[in-house]
Amino acid sequence: MQSVYQPLDTTKTYLITGAAGFIGFYLARKLLIEGCRVIGIDNVNDYYDVRLKYARLEQLTPFDQFTFVKGDIADKVMLAAVFEEYKPNIVINLAAQAGVRYSIDNPDVYIQSNIIGFFNILEACRYHPVDHLIYASSSSVYGANTKVPFAESDFVDHPVSLYAATKKSNELMAYTYSHLYKIPATGLRFFTVYGPMGRPDMAYFSFTHKYFSGEPIRIFNNGDFAQDLYRDFTYIDDIVQGIERLLSNPLITDEGALHRVYNIGNNRPEKLMTFIETLENCLSQSLGKTVIFTKVFEPMKAGDVPATFADTRLLEKTVDFRPKTPIREGLQHFTDWYCDYYQVK
Ligand SMILES: NC(=O)c1ccc[n+]([C@@H]2O[C@H](COP(=O)([O-])OP(=O)(O)OC[C@H]3O[C@@H](n4cnc5c(N)ncnc54)[C@H](O)[C@@H]3O)[C@@H](O)[C@H]2O)c1
């Protein structure tokens, strides 16, 4: 059965937090191209190279319909003033401290941005009612679950990193605010998003960096190919298309606004070693010479999970969409962009 969903409403004002970030930038750019009014907030922190964040912003500022506010969502007063001034109809909260491993040594910033910051977003939506609040959760809420694919109805009460715990907490907080104050809210569990202008802390990006700096790449699978790690990689364009289709489709029933969570993943996990081989092939193609990474095998890190695998039927049923970009195609876009951006041969 074909699902019926409302198309993007270009007359609305969209507030995107984390607009200088990887996903926020692409979403903002897509909405601006469609003719929407977009307000972007970002504190442009230095978790990774800020030049990349400014390079993204440089592509957004030429749009007349774009306004950028440099600020921290943990600043409740600033956030209230932005809501008061711009009166956003739809809010997409992507600002957060990302990264599983970083949360082991730097827990404070996760509480500040992901818990306090998200609480401020909920409070702003409470006092300045919106048509829809969409926010980033993560596949990491599934922890070390072994039942695959991961479905939204699965038990997710055993996060194995503080990062995952903050994302699961966001889902609980959003549920409560949605229930109490009738805020239509949707959480998105992203599964390893990749693409050009992506995040330098993620494996595909850092492996490429290491190749050019002549360093070996470290693979945390114990060198055990039989027990390989699996990841559901999702290309950025698919993520943006999925979010775009959901924007005008909050879950509203006869009882009022409701909260819902969706997986957005490729539904086709790749073995880590196959993924690395594909990256080598794509880089070889971009450079016109054979690339083989020097590899060092190490044990799995605390907080890492052995596999991620998204069941995407709920998303498909709601907005008739599921990610479909093959990893070979998506990684080729990434390596082509990388060689051009960093001017490497
Ligand atoms: N990329 C992925 O694979 C992935 C997977 C699962 C979940 N997510 C989630 O999706 C969202 C976007 O991820 P991304 O990959 O674009 O990350 P990103 O780090 O590129 O973008 C996040 C942006 O938010 C900004 N930011 C962080 N804390 C802030 C604060 N307190 N106030 C204002 N701005 C702040 C950062 O400067 C950054 O530009 C995050 O919530 C992340 O946890 C991403």
C-alpha cells in the first residue's frame, strides 16, 4: 500500500540547530534550495576542524533566506530569544556532542549539549509552540543488542556509552514533553551517516586522512575476520531526503500530538573489512593509482558495539522512503570530494 504523506511546506520557517555540522548543513542547504526560510544555530565548537564547519557555512550564507546565529543551545536565554524573534514553525535539533569514544574521556560536554541543550529546546517548544520538533537520536541506543535488524520496538534500556545514554534520555524527555504539552515530536535514530564534507572523527574520514599522512589505520576487530564488525552505513543524501519527507508529517491522532521514533539506516549492513576494501578502491579510482592502507589490528574499544542493522519498515510505511545509495557510490563521492578539497594526489 502506498503511504500518504504531506510534502515539504516551503512557507514555513525552519530552525536547524547544528547547522554548521555535517547533517545540519546538508539539510539546511536542501531546504534553502527548496525556497524555505532557515534559521541556523551552531556554537561552531572545535571537536573537529572548525575550517570544515566554516566551509559549510560559507555555502549557506549566500542564501537570502538563511540566518545564522552563533550560539550554544545550553544557553536557555539565547534560545528563547531566537524562538521569540524568528518564531520557527518546525525545529530540527541536530546540535549535540557526537562520538561514542570521545564520551569515555569527556563526559561533561555530553551532559551540557545533549541533556541541558536538548531540555532547553523542549522548553522553547513548550513556550513557543511549533508544528513539529524533529531531533537526532542514534543507532547507539540499541547498545549491544544481538537481535537484528534493530526495530524501533526493541528493548533499548542498556546503552553501553554515555553518548548512547544521552540519546536514549532525549527520547524519554521528548516523549514526556510531547505528552504533557502536546508537542508533535519525532526522534531519528541515525545509522552511521557518511558523505562528502562529513565528520573527520568518523572511520571512513580518519582512515583517508591517515593514508595521506603515511600512518597505519587501526582496526578494532581483534584481527578476527570471522567475528567481523558490521555497520549499517547511510549516505547523507538519503538522510536528508528521509528528514525532508518527515518534516510535514508529525504523528497526530484523535488524542492529539504524539511522539514517535524512526530508524534511518541503509538496512544493508557492511562488514567492516569489506567497507575498508571499498574505501581503498574508491580512493584508488579518485587518485588513478592503487591504494592499500597499512592496517594494525587491535581489540574492540569500550563503548563500541559489534553490529548495527536498521529495520526501516516504519519509516517506509510512513513516508514511502528508505535509504538506497550503495556504499560504493557514496564512498566514491566522498573520496572524490576529499581529494579535491584537500588537494591531494
Ligand atoms: N553522523 C552520524 O553518523 C550520526 C549518527 C547518529 C546520530 N547522529 C546525531 O546527529 C546529529 C548531527 O550529527 P553530525 O554528524 O552532523 O555531527 P556534527 O558534529 O558534524 O554536527 C553537530 C553540530 O552541532 C554543533 N554543536 C554541538 N554542541 C552544540 C551546542 N551545545 N550548541 C550549539 N551547537 C552545538 C557542533 O558545532 C556541530 O557543528 C547529532 O545529534 C549526532 O549525535 C549522527
